[in-house]
Amino acid sequence: MLAEKTWEQWITHYEQSHQHPVNRLCHMIGIPLIAASMPLLGFELLVSGRWWLAVLLFTVGWGFQFVGHGFEGKPPEFLSDWRFLFVGLRWWWQKVHGPAESKGDRQTSAE
């Protein structure tokens, strides 16, 4: 899926087009809303029928994304490559949890 680039290269590219602090804040809010809305929609459709909650989260999440890009002055990266939808989620995860350790890091820290 990542083709010729490593995760680090994808994240670096993503970082370069998300420099404005308002854009970063909007993405820190919008990305988890969008991510949460997807499984919630399936659950709501099957169990409670309150699908509107998932749709609301999805819509508000994307609203934050586009407002952020308005401040950045650049279009979202996924418009040029759909894989940035997943890179954005990975970027958010790294911001919240820190970068993932590579195999070499684990070996070094174990010594």
C-alpha cells in the first residue's frame, strides 16, 4: 500500500503540508472524530438506529479538517493521493502516543 515510501517518508511529507498551528489543532480534533465515526456508524445501523450521531461526528470532523486547511492555505494531501487518509491517522497517532519504535530501537534499549 505504501509503495515506494516508508512510513517515515509519508509522515514527513504530511508534516510539511500541516505547519500552521491552527491546522494542526483542527487535525488533532477532526481526525479522531472521523475515525470514531466509521465503526460507530456500523454499530448504530445494526443496533440502535441512531446513525445520525456517526454522520454528525463524520461531518464535524471533516469540517475541522477543511477549516484547518483554510488557515494553512494548502489543499488536503488526500486530494492528490488517497493514501494520505491513512497517513493522517498515523500522524495523529504519533502525536498522541509518540513515534513507534523501530526494531533497531528495541534492540538497542534492551542491551
